[in-house]
Amino acid sequence: MVSTSSTNERLPIHAAHGTELTARSWQTEAPLRMLMNNLDPDNAERPEDLVVYGGTGKAARSWEAYDALVRTLTTLADDETMLVQSGKPVGVMRTHEWAPRVLIANSNLVGDWADWEEFRRLEDLGLTMYGQMTAGSWIYIGTQGILQGTFETFAAVADKISTGSITGERGSITGERGSITGERGTLAGTITLTAGLGGMGGAQPLAVTMNDGVVICVDVDQTRITRRLEHRYLDEQAESVEDAVARAVAARDERRPLSIGLLGNAAAIFPRLLELGAPIDIVTDQTSAHDPLSYLPVGVSVADWADHAARDPEGFTKQAQASMAVHVRAMVEFQDRGAEVFDYGNSIRDEARKGGYDRAFEFPGFVPAYIRPLFCEGRGPFRWAALSGDPADIAATDRAILELFPDNQRLHKWITMAQERVQFQGLPARICWLGYGERHLAGLKFNEMVANGELRAPIVIGRDHLDCGSVASPYRETESMLDGSDAIADWAVLNALVNTASGATWVSFHHGGGVGMGRSLHAGQVCVADGTALAAEKIERVLTNDPGMGVIRHVDAGYDRAAEVAAEHGVRIPMAEG
């Protein structure tokens, strides 16, 4: 266990590996190890501050709260539930073996108070913390966690470029290149421009090259570029804007995948690329724009960033929004020139609007543009981690996934490339996108493999909160819903409730996430495949009902494809049974 005497003595934090328990069962050992894994230096942006990713996303509110979380998890019984309020354990209740071992609520504020100013006031009082999505729910697995979703997004962009269309109004997929799970478009011969190489954005360069494209990735912080080079998410670094363009054009003309890092501020570099007439085909951004204090304005140095933001948060916010307005203006002007442009879920359009740019919403978010048809099928991120710490366990589960779904060509491409190119961070882990009727099959297979000894130790199965039926986020997951229900948050609440009722090992409900305070509510769930019959029963229910929420949510919104999936799989829709 970690020491309680000082922060320095606690660090570095690493999850236990192997089969020896430090808690009373695997159902409590799992959240303990995953909490620690979030703060592993291979994962966490600033482990000394308990920050996992996104500039502010924390795993625990304070070091005293962290110590209490660890202490409680090691003593928690299988008929008890620990309650966690914004990163601090506040109670243990006697429940039953089907109940979650941990229930987590992070960053939730009453509507009229749900803004950054009030949140920071309460945070300064020690009353709350920002949980992002998987930071405060203890299921972060490093950059790979967002990589696969980023891969799927850029694959959908490739589909659009190749076929001319992705989404019909009612959630269909058009074009002549086969089913959604088949081999489709390519980014070969294109150049993508983006910014942000942090915990989320760092996935972008590898996701583009996995789809055969060329990408220029801008970041203000050299340490982030260096980290992505070391982890092989980024191929090389350019010396200047002109050098980056020259490298990109050469690779594009050879149809050679290449990712190029470029040091600088996107609000200065994007307009400069416009001036140069750079042949950019696709533009997006994944800086930490959701929190203006985590976006560096033009004119402020990286060295002065933290002090400037702390000294004058209001003034810094206005400077950041003004720079975002310039940044987004350049994105819109690339679109005017014919580029494919999209918001990648960091709320930069709304911050640019606040900065005075009135065309900020002239390009779409990535979900309505590319991903919604997947959501209609209950398809979304399915991630798992090997509690043994043994990469061989992930290799075995990779083989199992490929055997379970032999006809899914895109899934096979992803798993094969991930095996070759993804470096594990902390506990070995994997992610892939699976749909309704598929996730529970994978979970049951993993549980069987634990039971028969094919795996050294249990597997943790979770997902990003960014899923088909777990989020209300009008600037991202629920943007431009067919029935106008973008801001209806009942669905996210129902998702947390049904996962609790179905037997998930831990369930979380958060405010904010990747788009910032006041802009989203979202739920997460994690199951532990420990090889027992009870775990199998729980897994079958949770991993059926969780993606089922995505199907019924989109049926209710009027998407034809979701109604087809519900009919195909026997998902009951009461309003259709009259």
C-alpha cells in the first residue's frame, strides 16, 4: 500500500500485478487496481496533482481522499457499497452481492449553478473535483482508450471521402462500399490538420496513419510532442510550418502514411497555413478547449501559463476565447476552401462564439457528421484491462475477439494494427467498438477464459462514457438529434440506473466531461470478469442492457436504423407494442 505521510512518498503509483489479492475479493481488487492505474505515471498527466488527463480530470479529490479510497477498497465486503462524492469516499452502505461495489458521482451541480466560475469556487473550497469521463471513474487506459474511437471517426471520414456520404437523416449509411463493419474508405492521398497532443488528442496522429493518411499535429508544449514520439503515436517532428507542409505533401504524393508534430500555437499556425495555401483536406482540433484555462492564448508562454491562469482566471479566459475565435475562424475558412472540417468534441465552437466569432457553428460535430449510425446499432467503445499485468492475457483476449467476430473486417484491421503499434500504458489493455448483441458475448468469453485458466487473472471490462446511450451532450454525442432532444438528460440518468440494477461492479455519473461545465451529463459502468457463475450472470445483463440504452434512445428519437436493430434483436419498445 502507499504511504500516507507525504505526496512524494506516495509516488510513483503503480497498480499491483499478478494474482495475489490486496483487497477481500476480485470485485474490490479491480477498482483498487484501476484507481491506481489511472495515476500510474505512464497514464497520468500530473500524478502529483492527481490529474489523469484533460488538464483538470482527476482520479481523487485530494491525497487524503485517495488514501481513504485505497483503505476502504481493501476492506470492503462483497455485500457493501462505497459511495464516492466527487473523488472523496463519503460512506459505506450494506447492500447485496448484485449491487455495485462502488457508486461514483463527480462534478454534478444544479443547473443554474453549473458553470466554470461556480465550479471553481466550490473546488477551491475542497467540495468537488472535475472527473472528466474516465479519470474520475477509474477506467482510463492511456491514449489507447481514445485511439480506437479516433480510428473509427477517421475511418468514417475516409468513408465519406470515398463514397460521398456517410449518414442519412434517419441514421442510415449510404454508399456502395459494403456494410458498416466491412472494409471501406481510406485516407491515403490526403492531409489532415489538427491540434492537441495531450491525453485525448495524442491519439490523433496514430489514428490518421492507421487509416493510411498524412497528418500535421500542432501543440504548444514540446513535452507532449516528445511523449508522443517516444510512445510511437507520432512519427516525426517538423522544424517549421514550411517544413511540415513539405514533409506532408511528399508523403501524400507517395500515398505514404505519416504523422508530423509541429510546435506552436494553433491559433497562429492554422491561419499561417491558410496564408501559405497549404493543401489541407481535413481539419479538426482536440486541444483542451472545453476549459479555457487549459487552452493557451496567443501571446502567453508555456512557462507562464499556469501562473497567468491562476492570477487572473477571468482575464485569461477572455484571452483564450479570443484565440479560439481566431483558431476556429481558420477552420471555417479551410471549409470554405473545400476541406472536410469537424469539431472533435471539445466545445471549441462555443468558446469561439463567446470570443466573438459568429460563424463558429458552421461546421458540425463529429457525432452527427460520422458516428450516429453506429450509435443507432448500439455500437460503441468496449474496453478491457488485464488485472494480471501480463500482456499475454491481452494477446489471448485479442485472439478471442477475432474468433468471435470473424466477419468484421474493420475490427480485424484495428486489432491487428493495435497489436503492432500500440504501446501499453500501465496495466495492459485493449479497446474495440462492439454493438448491441456483441458486447455480452465478448464479456462472457473473457469470463470463461478466466474460469478455465486461459488468463492469469480476472479482466476488467468497461468503456468510455462517450457511448451510444450514456450521454446527454448537445455539442457532442447528442448534437442535432432528429427529434430535437439534444439536451434531454434523462437518458444518461437511466443508463446509470439500469447498469446499477443489472449488476455492474462500479457505476459512475458525471457532469462536464470533455466539453466542460454546463454542457453534458454522462454515465459509466465497469464489470469484472472473475470467472465465477455470478460474474457471468451480471456480465450478460450489463453488457446487453448498457448498449441497449443506445438502441432505445435512438428509436425514441426517430432513427429508422435503431428501430430495425430493436426489431432484429427483440429489444422491447413499449410505445411500439400497442
